[in-house]
Amino acid sequence: MKLIVKPFAEIDVSEATLWYNEKFDGLGGEFLLSIDAKINAIQRSPKQFPTKHKNIRRALTDRFPYGIFYIIENEVIYILAIIHTRRNPKIWKKRIL
């Protein structure tokens, strides 16, 4: 299945990676590996993760407290947001409404 990461989600990852690297050298790289692993899991089996709002699904990363929010439309997975689980859910909801 084709996967498209929306620009806001790319910004989410970039900002989080920078933040983690500021906290501990190399931690940003570990964060990216965690995100990549979960995105690969999404791509292998996109319907395995629960629906959180309408048709938006969320996959939680294993090591870091982040959720990857995505939709499936016409055999394409769109990653909408990659957000810390303590952030306001309105952030990702605004991106699709």
C-alpha cells in the first residue's frame, strides 16, 4: 500500500527529533528509528491500529510517547500527524477538518 507523509507530520518529526537531540546526543536518532519502525508496521497492516476519531487511526510508538495519526483512502495511507500523547488532540483534528 502506498504511504504519504503529509508536511505537518514531517514538521512534527523534525521538531521532536531536534528536541530529543538537545536533551541527549543521539536520542533524536533513536526517536527516528522508533517512528520508522511504527510507520513500517502501519504500512504492513494498516487496519491493525484502532480508530480514534471518525476514520483516523492511531498507532503508538513503542519507546517514545508519540502517536502516529493516519487515514486510509483509496489504497493510500496518509500520515497526518506525529504528536506527543500529552498534546491537545485538537492539533491533529484540525489538520483534517
